[in-house]
Amino acid sequence: SSSARTRTVIGRSLAQVPDGPIHFRHRGVTHHAAVEGHQIVLADGRRFDAPSTAASALNGGAAINGWQAWIRDGRTIASIVDGSR
């Protein structure tokens, strides 16, 4: 099922997120990861090409908007990418 609030942002890519640490909080736990070479690398070494897939892997498989979930320096990675356009 799709939500009316769901929107696709054409052209947003991890290639636009500078390498470095990111994190997201879920149920009071902060999950740390890093952007490396256009991928998200989790603390356990798993690599993902998409932020939502990476966040979902840490979220028990539940769907999550990774562009809004992952944070660096108080900003979502979505705002980092969108602000750089």
C-alpha cells in the first residue's frame, strides 16, 4: 500500500553525501554507520546502496525513510543533499 504522503525525489543519491559518520535513533538506541564510497556501511560491516534499506536492516525489517532517518551534525542526509543542489 502506498501513502499519499510518499514522494519520490528524483536524482537524490548517496554520491551527493560526503563520506563520513552518520547515525539514527530507533527505540532509544543510536545506530552508528558511515557513508563510504556512495554506500552506507553499518557498524557490523554490512554495506547498503540505499539509506532506507540500511535503516530497515537495523529496524527489524520495517519500512523506514532512510533519507529522513540518518543524521549527520543534526541534519538529515536528505537536507544535506537537498541543500547542496
